[in-house]
Amino acid sequence: MEHRQQLDRVAHIQADWRRERPDVDVSPQGVIGRLHRLADRLTEELCLVYGRYGLGEGEFDVLCALRRAGEPYERAPGELAAHTMVTTGAMTKRIDRLERAGLVTRRRSDDDQRGRIVALTRPGRELIDQAFTDHMRNERHLLDLLTPAEAESLETLLTTWLSRMEHPRP
């Protein structure tokens, strides 16, 4: 008995569009649509781990950016915004929540009295060290759905595609 692969949601959408608009090439949906669905599913799975630590995705990113900075685990808010790719307004809200939770502190910059510095507290460092360990375990579990060769090929393709989007040739 022959086993046929079932059509996924993207394939059904493509089939509908091919029927309704045969004049339009819908083949890009095969890649882009699946990447969107995969990104949504991955985000759901990753956020489950963040939630175990009382963190949202944004707070997790801020704590990671501070932890990656190395001793003394601090950065200026603008630097944090650049490292996490959010606006300074969104960063302020994240820092406010983390400060209320006792995970970070804010102080005036030694160099510039108008500037501020955000630093991990000891509880913040302990929390992010544990959360990051679980996060990496979760990412490994998700990536293990692919073979090592598939994961390596996918990483190469994604690296190439992202590089070409971020640095387009004239």
C-alpha cells in the first residue's frame, strides 16, 4: 500500500489559490508560509520555558543581553535596545517590569550623569542562568526533530538567505 504525504495547511492554501488565481505563481508560499507557521510554533514552544520563570520573551531577551555582557553584567538602555532589536520605549517598559521584580537595577552612569545603566541583580543572574540552561535544552529538543545533517543544511541556507536580505548587493 502506497503512503501519500498528507497536505499541510500551506499546501491547502496554495491549492485554493491555484484554483482561484491560476495566473499567479503561488510557489513562494511554500517556503514563506511554512516559515511563518514554523516561527509561530517555535515561539509558542520557547515561550513555555520563559513562562516557567515568570518571564515574557522580551524580559528573557533583556536578561540574556545583560548576562552576555559579562562582568559586571550591565548595559545602557540604548545598548540593550540595540542588542534586542526593540524601540527604546519598549525597552523602558521591559526594564520597569524587571526592576519591579528585583531582577535588574538602574543607576546613573559614572561617565554621564544624564545617562543610565541597567545591571543584573544577583537574583536576576541566578534566574537567567537557570532559564537560559532550560531554554537551550528546549531548543535542542526542537532541533532534534531534524537529523544533524538536516539541521546543518538548514542553518547554512538560513544564514545565506538572511545575509542576502540584510546586505543586498547593488
